[in-house]
Amino acid sequence: MTALICGSLAFDTVMVFNGRFKDHILADRIHMLSVSFMVPELRRNFGGCAGNIAYNLKLLGGDPLVLAAVGQDFDPYAAWMTKLGLSTEGVARHEDAYTAQAYITTDLDDNQITAFHPGAMERSKDIAVPRDRKLALGLVGPDGRDSMILHAQQLADAGVPFIFDPGQALPLFGGQDLEMFIDQAAWVVVNDYEGQLVQERTGLTPAQIATRCRAYIVTRGAEGSMVYTRDGVTVIPSVRPACIADPTGCGDAYRAALILGLQRELDWATTGRMASLIGALKIAHRGTQNHHFTLESFYGQFKSAFGYDCR
């Protein structure tokens, strides 16, 4: 069955500065900053959290449907999605706007300066969750504030269990907002930094959050992840990657495997390990949608890493 992924589709323009920002930004002049960096390396990638999650879920054999708003420049991304076999029926196009754009400059210390233009993304609140599709579950990911509130409510009203994944949109919400999402969602997933913010703003501990939904999942990068449920905590180990090329999008890959495990009703130990593995496969490649694998190779690598078959 279909998994509805509500969130952003975006173009990521990544530029690499062959130096260090700290050598060019003077602390005592930060109030009048005017700098220019030569960036000989530039890549333009297909991105956005919804697009990244859908890409990874498709690799895993899932059936994702993206719900997002895009602009007049979306043709290359649409062609990419069609090539991958991803449906665009949930994508609303606006000819008077641009698709969301992230411009990221990275230095040799992996520090980043990012400018983000939301563009048509701010109109995703005008797209309704489809009632004529059999949805196994949904995910409400980073998007416009109103869109996230609306889509969470529509999924809850339709009785579709969903994952709340606030990501970089977390600063848009206060404690009461976050408690509302927690109570509506079946599952909540955050990274460790986002988790600290959620806990501070709501005043809830991980164990308390887990009593108000089915599970609270906290990813911790190379340290693995933690799954909190009413029955206790499941500790998920990480997988050593072949190399570390680009961590951007690893969280989205993790969420795709999370969706697949939930759809297959796997236990948390197996679901979490699948998520760790796909994160390790993604981090070894630059860009968020440039890694590839077959299902056979994925399951083979899972067995090699954890000693049992997850099929």
C-alpha cells in the first residue's frame, strides 16, 4: 500500500570553498560582514526531505506518494521522478513561483553557510491529503508551518497513522504545537539535537513522549539510534560506512527504512537496523539521491552486518 510523504521538493546547489570560513570572517567585524568566496566545485542535486525519503523508499521496494508544491522550474525534477517510477500526482505546480532552493557553501572543515528560498513550498497548505487513495501510513516532514499543521490534522481525521518528522522546521513550533503533533502522530522521529529542543519546549521526557504515541525515535548519527516505546527502550547500533562522503540526507534515508519496517510490521530491532544500514549506504555518496543498490544487495549487506535475514 501507498505511503504518503508530505514535505518539500527542492533543488540543492552545493558549492565547496577550498579554504576555511574562520580565516576570512573576523569576529570583531561580524556586525558588518561582507565576504566573497571562490567556489570552483559546484553540484546541483535533486533534494527536499519528501523527495529524498521517496527516493530511498522506492529503492527499498516501497510505494511512496509525495505531497508537495513546486514551481515553474520543476521540469528536470519531474523527469527524474518519472525515470525512477515515482508518481507526481500529489505534486502541485505553480507557474508564478520557483521550486524551493537551497544554496549551500561548505568549507574544508565541513562548516556550512546556507541560504534557503522556500518559493512554491509555502503554498503546499493548499494541497489536501487525498481521500481516494488507500494509504498505509503517512509522514509529515519539514514544510511550511501551516502545511504541516493542516496535513497532520487531515491524516488524523482520516484515521491514517503518520510519522511526525519536524526536522529543520522545528523552530516554527512552540511547546503546545509540538504536543499537538505528538498526540496526533503514531510515531515521532527526530535527531538528537531536535530531540533536546522538543523535550525543552514541551517539558516532556523521552519516556513521557512515548506514552503519548506508539514510539519516539531519536537518531544519533554514528552512535546509532534509540526507540522509546511504552515497553522500554530499544538501542539500535550504527553501521560502519565504506566512507564518509556527505552526511546530508542520511536522516531522510533512515526515515524511508522506518516507513518500510512499519508497513511490514517488523520489530523495532530489525526496523532500526534496516534504517541504520541505508543511512550508511547513503553517507558514502555525495548528494541525497545519488546512491543506488538492489534489494538483493541490501538484504545481503544486512545479513553481513547483523547476522540474520530481514526479508
